Amino acid sequence: MNQKACKILIIDDDVDVLHSASMFLKQHFTEVVTEPDPACINQLISRNKFDIVLLDMNFRRGEHDGKEGLYWLERILTIAPQTGVVLITAYGDVELAVEAMRMGAANFVLKPWKNSKLLEVLQATLDRQHHRKRSSPKETTATYEMIGNSVAMQQVHTLISKVAATDANVLIMGENGTGKELVARQLHNLSLRKNAPFISVDVGTLTPSLFESEMFGHIKGAFTDAYQDKAGKFELAAGGTLFLDEIGNLSLPQQVKLLSAIQSRRVTPIGANQEKATDVRLICATNMPLYDMVREDSFRQDLLYRINTVEITVPRLHQRSADIPLLAEHFLSMYATKYNKPLQLSAAALARLQQYAWPGNVRELQHAIERAVILCEKDTIDTHDFALDASYNPNLHTGTDVSTTLDDNEKKFIRQALQRNQGNITQTAKALGITRTALYRRLDKYGL
């Protein structure tokens, strides 16, 4: 019998299930690993590259709500997002299946299963992964590579190439939508840690009550609902890269705790008595003026010194307008393939894209291209296919009083976006391709 090249991990506390599933699947796949203890998931996933994980939904005796399965699903996809996770349970629940699929599960099977059904699900999952890799190489590449040959981007590429192979902590500065996470991923992919995890955390979204648990982990019973030991982000990133986005949004108490972990290279999970050593390469990013915040005593100077061994500033899109044709063609190719609409950009449309201010930077350009591809009814995307604000300034790139022109243009653009969205901050921020926090800062800056 021909075996498919596939590495499968089965996690179930029923040893009989493990034995029977392993015996059957080894006939069809090249490698099958079994594990009865879900607490070993973090270590197994971090150190091995599994194509598929077959995961039980319930481990504690008497529990049948599937919450444990969803918890471990989230952990697996955090460490290895490309892994296909198939959830198994003895209790059919449509809502649970929908929630699992929404979170990123590849499929869902009931036990006791028929071997033919299990094989069908696993083969379909594997085929879907292979198809995704073949059909969307450009989209995958876009997640990890910075596109652009402008002078401003050449400087960024040079810094990345110099610092990537080191373990130096890097601080990435730049507005929202400029591609700070792409820089972080590129640093990781060119480093000696490239085969270890890259863990990304938007620390600005972590409340004080969640910060320690998410970053440092907790042990079973540490607090209500702590049903299992939970590895924090420092532990999940062991041997790899920990990317902390929006670090400027941390409160001072959170900054103190983070500084302690960075300095000592050790963390203490909530409820634990012993520290754990950490081995991560730290990359941070922010769109906030950290040096001004240090002077205002809202950001610790000693933390800033720890995270900015090397600084990389990602330019605004208007500062690298020479890259707009490359970016536009890249996004056009990506979405034309995705929506099966072979299209091209007219010269007039491309000229307008280069003249526009792009307050939302590359992210806004990407959204504009996708929208145009979806709505365009002809073979060529023209200027009228872009819902760009009429206040864009054709003289923006003449070099005369650029900063004043940009600020005036941005202020007018934001005011009109607010009017279109009837003052709704969430919808306005989404339309601009920026976060609510970034929009609030601009509203304050311009007195809107």
C-alpha cells in the first residue's frame, strides 16, 4: 500500500483510541506520532513540523463541552498556523463545530469513527493544504516579504540584512499600515532562528488582567477557569522570535513586568513558585513617539533602551511613491487570482494611485485594489473604480512644503471620512485602514 508523505500527531487521553488510530493511519501515512497528555502539545508542536494534528475535544473526565479542544486548537494555531487541525469528539455539536472551524480547524469528526471516514477527512485536509500552497504562492510571499526598490526601502532592506543574523533586539517604528510586521517576519526568516516559532502579540489589546497570563502563562488552578497549565508567549516562542506589536500602548505596570522578563530572561507563570528560563529574540513595533513618551514619563526609558538595540523606521507610503506601481501590480495579481478576474490597471488609474496621499499607507492601497477588483466590470481598472477621496493633492510629491501639504490633506481626508461614516469611529478607522487608537491620535492632532 502506498503511503502519503504526511506527518500526523494524534492527541487523545484514551490509549485505546491512540493505539487503533495509529495502527490504521500508519498504513496510509509516512509518520504518525501519538500523545495522551495535551500538556505536551506546546513542546511537540514547537519542535516538530506536523502536517495534521488529530485532536480530541475533551480530556478531563466528565467534561463534554469541548472547551479544552478549542483551547488547545488556539494554542496549536498560534505556534504553527499552517498546521491542519482535525477535531474529534464523541459528542456531536453543530455550534461547537462551527466555532472550531471559525477559529481555524480544518475539519471535525465524531468518534467512534469508521476508518474509511477518518481517512477521507485526513486526505481531504492534506489535499486542501497542498492546493492552498500551490494556488496562492504570491499571497503567502506577501506575508513575509517587503516589496519595494525605492531609496527609502533600500535603506530598510540594508538594515534588515545587517541585523537579521544577530540576536539583537529590534524596535520597528512607523505608522499603521506601513508593514512593520512584515519587517519583523523578514528579520525572523533571515535569522538563525528561522526554523523555530515566530510568535506575534498585539500587546496593545491585552488588558491588565490578561497581560501576565498571556505573556508569562499560568498553572492549573491559579485562578478561576485555569483548568490547564497554559504556556505564555515567551515560552511558545522558545528558540525563536517574539514580536510585540503596539508596545507603546503598554501601561507603566505592564512595562515594569515586561522589563523584568527581558532583563532576567526568566518568567514566572501565574500561580507557580519557580521561574522558567526564556530564549527568545525580541522584536517590538510601535506607531507611537516613544522618545516623547519617555520625556512625558509615560514610557520607561530603561525599557526603551532594552528594546531598541537597533531601530528600523518603515517609511510612509507617500515617502516611497516610486514603489506604488510595484505594490499595485502585486496586489492586483493577488486579488485577480483570488477572485478569478484577469484585470489590468489603466495608466490614468496608476497615475492617480501615485498622486494620492495614502494616509492608511500600504494597507489602504491593498484594500483599495481589492475593492476595485471586486467591483470592476470591465477588463481594465480605471480611476472611477477607486473610491479615493477627491481631496488628494496632485502636487503632493513636488517637494514644496510637503509636510504642510500632507497634514492639510490628511486632516481634510479624515474629516470627510468621518462625515461619510456619520461620525462612527470604528467604521471610519476601518475605512481608513488604521486602528481606532491611531485615528484618535489624529483627531487630537488636528483638533477634529
